[in-house]
Amino acid sequence: MTDKIIKKYLPMTETAFYILLSLYKPTHGYGIILEVENLTNKRISLGSGTIYGTLSKMQADGIVAVYSNSERKTIYEITDLGKELINLEFKRLKELNSNAEALGGYFK
């Protein structure tokens, strides 16, 4: 099942990537929105429908979990599967970057 989930998410969309990246510490949906805006210099501004829809799918797939659920805020955290997934994406992005640096000069 883990392989099926990984294949479903890789390569990751920017939305999924930044949601997981922002979960370096447990946080609520609005905190994720603010962190993504901060990380991307407001290039990416996630709407609540996008964030909560993606978090819901990720939760169903075991990538994120509800850390705590109070009356007004649900706090999310990344799971071990989510950490495995984002580390695989880091590896993929490093390869892309390395190849771009090695061959990018040909396109100037």
C-alpha cells in the first residue's frame, strides 16, 4: 500500500509539496496558508478549499494526521509516511537541480 501512495503523489504538485514542507511542526490550516505564503514570497496563496481538500486527501492516505482537534482549530502533523514521501521528493528535486546546473548553460 505504501508504494501505491508514493506513486500517487510523486512527482508532487507544488501545493502538496508546500503543505508537507510547512508541517515541519504541527500547525492548523491557516498557519499552513501563512507559512506557504512566507516560503514563496506570496507567489503561492492557497485558498481554504484547496488547503482543506488536499489535507483531507492526505489524511485519508496516511500522509498527515490530526495532531489535535479543538473546537475551533484542527492541528495537523506529518506522518512517517509523509516524511518518507517528502524525502523522496527532495531527492527527485536535487536530481533535477543538479541536471539543470550541469546542462543549463547550453540554453543561454
